[in-house]
Amino acid sequence: MTQNRIYTLEQNHPNPFNPTTSITFDVPEAAEAKLTIYNMMGKRIRTLFHGQATAGQHQVVWNAANEQGVKVASGVYIYKLEANNFQAMKRLILMK
């Protein structure tokens, strides 16, 4: 029996979080994928995954640090998955 997969971006868990949160996404076929964290002003904070993703479920952990390894402030952030022609965004909350 073949499993019909679709592109999905799950809500991070836990949410709100401190100090780490997990983000799960699913791709139905091998694809170039990018998972990025943005602040509410649209500024890129960190790219968590960028590369070839195999078909199936993937989980990435964010430690609330930016690209330079500096912890970001408490607040609401957006995470975005882009893969092939699929795009999805969700909100996450960092509470310190």
C-alpha cells in the first residue's frame, strides 16, 4: 500500500517555548527545501534547513539563536517552509 504524502508544515512544539522548540515538516518527494525563521518585521533571523530533503518527515530544533549564535529576544516569530512550489508559514512564541 502506498502512502499519499503531501507537503505539510506542523505547528512547533512546545509553543510557547524556552529554550528550544521542534519544527516538523513533511515533503512527498525529494525536494530542495528551506526552513527559515523571521521576526515580525520580516527580517530573516536564522535559516534552520536549506538543502535537499528526502521524501518523508523531517524535524528541526531551534535553540532561539540567530545566525551568529546570539539568543534572540522574547516575542513572536514566523517560520516559513519553501519546497518546490509549496510555501507555508506559522507563528511561534519565545517566552523567557
